[in-house]
Amino acid sequence: MLNIIELDPKSRLQVNQFIELPFRLYAGTPQWVPPIRLDIRTMLNPKKHPFYQHSQAQAFLALQDDVAVGRIMVLENRLYNQAHQTQQAAFCLLETIEDINVLKALFVAADEWAKSRGLNDMVGPKPMGLGEGYGVLVEGFDLRQMMTMMNYNPPYLPRMLAEIGFEKVVDFVSCQIEVDKFTLPDKIHRVAERVIEKGTIHVRSFRSRRDLRSFGKAIGSVYNEIFIHNWEYYPYTQREIEVAVDTVTMFSDPGLIKVLMDHERVIGFLFAFPDMSDGLKKHKGRLNPISILDLFRKMKKADWVAVNGTGVLPEYYGRGGNALLYAEMEKTVKSRGFKFAEFTQVAESADQMRKDLEVLGGREVKNHRVYRRGVNNKIQQLRESLY
């Protein structure tokens, strides 16, 4: 018998069932990269994740004869709704076996939760925090997921979502480039050189995690300014930024993080990360002293680098800020012996970044789609069609 339960974050059994489900579903799937288990556990705990300081969330678990067969988390992001003047519910961490009844039952529960809070749209997958992936994979199933920066799912999931009334909102495309073929047009180099000669705008590099952490507040502030017109924007709180910076500093090579400065003002940034997917798979998402040391070793030997987080304040595009950032990107990617670079999850709404990737020779290889449908008047229809 199929049963949907509201997950109790104090129940060790329920939390473990929620976390373990994808490990079962993707056993033997080489393209899937496990999440860091501690991250999921934190997302389920209102006392630990900064999202709960301004918003609400509820996880649901689908059980069939006491065995987990599906899961979902529903979010009411109040800061997003205030910024966009909407009443939207979002969902994330969606997993299900290939059974339309399980998916329907999960969304009956999700819709009821959303409707009780006056929310009228269900949109997702959307992340709970910075650095997490958007959307359901609809193209690129044969390619490995890039660490935990994006989602992986079976090909049946987008089909089943369409069956219960979900439609596309926006796509997030990921592009790959062979590093030895990554050569910027001469025009970009000339513009970057002129910017440097003027002496006001320069690139700030980092030698240590402590050095990088000291810039966290300034980077977070400019992040909110750069992406204010993006579809997914909402003003991240200082605590959310601090948590994201802690994650970045822990799992990054500081030499691959670049900040663009106008005198002492941060005006842009470039986040690049050595691929640790093999290490995450080897240790099954567990963090302990041994696995962390192994992850750092694998970072130094990585063939792939992920570029996930690039932006310049709009007023600096005409002043060569983006040219200088891309010149620095080329130098950074080539300096460490990487063979391939992946530019992850660029939204359709990020027009300038999409244009820039075309100039850089990026080849679109993965597509993640965010879906939506109305909450009102759907609950009874779904419930009646369950069996």
C-alpha cells in the first residue's frame, strides 16, 4: 500500500530513508554523483539551515509497504515571493520510482501543503540555497553529473511530470569546452589589456582559504546586485551567503577563484572548481577526515574544471569588465593542466552569459528544465486519478 508521510526531522529512520533513496535508485548508474549526505541532512533540519530563518519548507516521503519509493521537499521562499510579487511554491529533492501513482501522490501532498499557505503555483526543481542545481535533466542523460552543482534523474521523470500537467518555465544549459581549444578572440584580449593599462580595474587572486573567506561578505553583496534581474533571483541573506562561502572555501582551490575589483570595490567574480565527482562517488557522499583528504588529492589530479558562478556588474560591461574576466578565465583554466571545462547551469534569462559562451566556443551538452503548474483546482484531479 502506498502511503505519503510528512517527514519528521527528529525521526532518524525517516531522515535516513529520505537520504538513502537516491543511493538505491541510482545504484549502478555511472552518470549519477551522490550528494553530500550532511548537506541533505541539514536541509531537512529547520534549526540548522539558514533558509528557515526567512521561509518554510516541508519534506514528504512516499512509502510502499514501509519501503521508500519517492520523496519531495516543498518550499515557500518568502524572500523570492516578495521580490517577484508572486505566491509561488517551489519543490526540490524530487525522486521517484517509475510509477506515475507515486509521483501523483507526492504532488497531492505537496499541493495541499502549498494551498494551505495561500500559494498558487508549483515550480521546480528549484534549490534551497546557493550553489545547488536547478531543473530536471531533459538532455544529456549519457553524461556524468558535474559534482553536486546540478541534478541527475532518469529519462522517465520529465515525461511523467508532463503527464500530470507540468509545463516548461525556463531551461538551464551546461556547455563543455576542450581546454586546448579554448582560445579567446584577439579582440577580447586587446580590450582586457587596455583595461589593465588604465589601472583602475584589476583581478584579485587568492592564495589561501582564509584570504578568500575574508572577501565573502563583499562577494555576496555584489552577487545580489549582479543577478537582480535574473529569473531565479532573490536577495540572499547574510547568513545564507556565509554558509555558501564556507562551502566554497572548503571545497575549492583558492587559486581558481577570481574577483574583479575597481580600486577597492568588488565588481565581479569567477568561481571555478576542480571536479571531485570521482571522490564523491567513491565515498558515497560521506564526509570524514579520510574522505576529505582523498577529495583534496583528487582535486589536484582532476582533468575537469567546473565554472559555476560568473558575473560582472552591468555598468562594467561597456568598460571591459567582462573581457577582463574572460581573459582571466582562459588563463585560469589553462594554468592547471585541465583537459576539459564545463560551464554549468546558465539560465535562458542570462542573455549576456549565453552570448559570451557562444563566443567562447561552448558546446551545449546538458539541459535542465524548470517546470510549473497551478496548485489550485489540481489537487482533487490528481487524487481522483491515483488508482
